[in-house]
Amino acid sequence: YTLPVPQTSPKDKNSFAYASVVRRWPSIITNVIDAVYQSNALDKDASAEKLDDGKAIIQSLSKLRHEMGRDQALPPITDNDAASVNTYNAQLAELEKAGDNTWFTAPWLYAECYMYTRIRSYFSNSKFFQQFDPFKKSKDDTFKSSKVSVFQLAKAQEQLISGTTKPTHVDDSIEIMFLEMLQMCLWGNATDLSLLVDLDYADVQKLQAVGKKALEESFQKIIRNDIPQLWKYISTKRGGRIDFVLDNAGYELFTDFILADYIVNCTPFADSIVFHPKTIPWFVSDVLPADAPALLEQLLDAKAFFGEECAEVVALGQRWSKMFEQGVFKMSLPADYKLGSPSPSDFWCTAYSYPQMPEQAPELVSDFKQSNLVIFKGDLNYRKLTSDALWDPTTPFQTALGPLAGQFPLLSLRTNKADVIVGLEKEVAERMEKDHPDYRISGKFAVVSFDM
Ligand code: F6P
Ligand code: MG
């Protein structure tokens, strides 16, 4: 599959891509350096060998940051374990032929995926840091500071679910509630740590607001909304499974579980849910297999984690743990998955866009054909669904999906945090361009796109 239009690139100095390479990525690398430094500093019993191991990683990271600032060529990745490395290097060779193989000339999506894979290679080549997640602490800290919304959602959820029996048919109340749940889960995507560099934390808390009024206001901010088409399809479904291609850990994962919990217990649309995490530390806050059990532990021990008692949060933790035990909720990778070991989920940490999925990961496509619906969470998944290309905003979503269109029913819940956007009415695109020129990247607007 070859893209009909060029991809987003930092060559355009007005793009968010450019701002990313200049500002956001160097600061992400600095944070990774800090995490390694802290890990060594806090480990009072660390051997000299371990301290040196950490220092070597820090050196490599500093070198990477330096290369970036100088717009140097991306070198091939040398790595022990990541299955995707060969793919990256082959793509890099192609970019080199075109002369687009430096930090400021490579397509933004490729370079960003490459960066996280490069970072991972330093850890996987190390002796003591092979399973180290440099973003773990920031994921936990941000989840902790989402306490207000977490408690509020937990209370509402317990009220909603306690004493209900799973319905066998659909009525208006399910339609209204389903819509609210989707929106709640959509805005859960606002809590993305790789953006915190840009958005201030108060903004993010505003975006997390979950009350009725907040939902009504945020409904206006969904500038392409396929929920009616989705409803027409999903309301006919009984039993079976729904998949989530996850995005961020912590608050967003919590909202994913809330929606999933609602679907299996309060609607007839599915009996089980499969969640797909990443295989290496990815785009700062993305879910790794270990993040799901960690979240359950945090809920079960709410007092210790959030610093305040909340019976409903604990009850959710208990119920969800049980749903995992019973296989109603399932992660596609086990919690003790060793980072970087080969798995069918490797595809999520390549630089491939999803129109390439039928060619590059046909087993995923056939698996998803068994699903009633595959929900793609967040901005990066949307960039990959649309090949991160410079489409005209009125291009139909189906056109952007290319060969993926019609393969399986899919829903994208995305708050807009990157240049690419499709599926807008002409009048909406023009109005946004005029009234909110930063609507593609501010994180304050969203799209809900459906294909089947
Ligand atoms: O930096 C690229 C980017 O896709 C941003 O557009 C976005 O802020 C972030 O990475 C990932 O967002 P999300 O967690 O919603 O995929
Ligand atoms: Mg993310």
C-alpha cells in the first residue's frame, strides 16, 4: 500500500511535527535520563556495575538528544531483542535513498516511533535495566493527581452497576447511557503525558471533568461524530467480544475499563473484552502489560495510593480483578510479559500505519474479524489509521483507511493532538480554521470515527 498524499513532516516549520522535534522530544529524552539517574540514586545497594550500566544508558540518551538537535542522520538501530528492528532499518534505508533520513526531514510518524524504539534499545542492551520502564513513575504520579475524577466516576459506576442484570434487548436508556460512556472514555484520552510538556496541568483536569454539564459542553467539541452510525450497528449485536487497542495508562485506562465494564454488564453488545497494550515503553504514557494489574492494585489499595479512602474505588478494583480472573476482561499479553520479547502485538510498536495491517499483520486482521467492534483509542492510533498524511480535512475517513476500510468494524475515539484530520464537513473545517486555528493540535477538540 502506497500513500496517495505526503505524510506530516517537520519540514513544515508551521506544523506541530516541527514543534515536536524542536521542543517536545528533547524534553522527553531529558525525562528518561532523569528516570535512570533517579533509579540509580535511589538504589542504595546498587553495585558499581549497575551504576555504570545506568551511566552508559544516560550517555547514549544524551548522544541521541544531541544528534536530534543537530539534525543528524538517523543511524540504524542496533538491538538485541525487539522484533521490529529489522523493519525500522529497512524503512530507514528507503528514507535514506530519498534523502529524508535526518531528524528534521524524516516523516514525523516514522521518526517518533523510531525514537521510542531507539530509546528502548539502550535498555534492552543493558544488563540491569532490561525491564525498566522509564515512564512508570510519571504514569503513576499523573494517575494519582486524577483522584477527583477517578472517585467521581467510581461512585457513578457502582451506582449504575450494582443490582443490574444484563439486559437482553435495547431501550432508550441504554442508548443515552452508552453515548455518555463513549464520551467519558473519549475525553479520558486528554490525559496524555507526552503532551503535558505543552498543555498545562489545569487544562488537563478541565478536560477530565466528568459531570453532566461538562459532557454536554464537550459534546459540542466533537467536530466529527459517527456515534449515530455506530449505534445503528452496535445496537443489533448480541454476545461476542469487543476489542480495545489501548492508548494511555492511568486515567485513560481507568476510563477504558469503565466503558468496558458498562458494555459487558449493562448492554447486550458483548460478553467479553480484549485489551491490546504495547510491547515496549511507548509515547511516554502508553499501556504496557504490567500497567493493567498495577492499576487494579492501586484501586484495591486506594487509601495508600490516592491518600484517601474510597469504598467505590476499592469495589471497582475487586470487581474488575474478578472479571480478569473469569476471562471477561482479557489482556492480549500476560502481565508478566517480558518487554521486547516477540509477540503478535509487536505490530503496535512498529512505524507501520494501519492501512498496512492487511499486508504486514494479517493475523491481527483475521483476529479482529472475530470481534464485534475494535475501539482504537487516542491520537497516535488515529495518526496510524490515517497514515499521518496531509489529507484535505474533508477526505472521507474510509478513503484515509485505504485497504483497512471494511475489514472489521472499527471505532476511533480521538482527541485532536496532531496535524492530521479527515472526515470533516466543509463548513466545519472552514469554521474551525477561522475560529480555532489550533483545533488540530490543541487537544480541546475531538473526532469519533466509525467504519464497518
Ligand atoms: O507526539 C505525537 C503524538 O501523537 C501527539 O500528537 C500526541 O500528543 C501524542 O503523541 C500521543 O497522544 P495519544 O496518547 O493520544 O496517542
Ligand atoms: Mg499515548
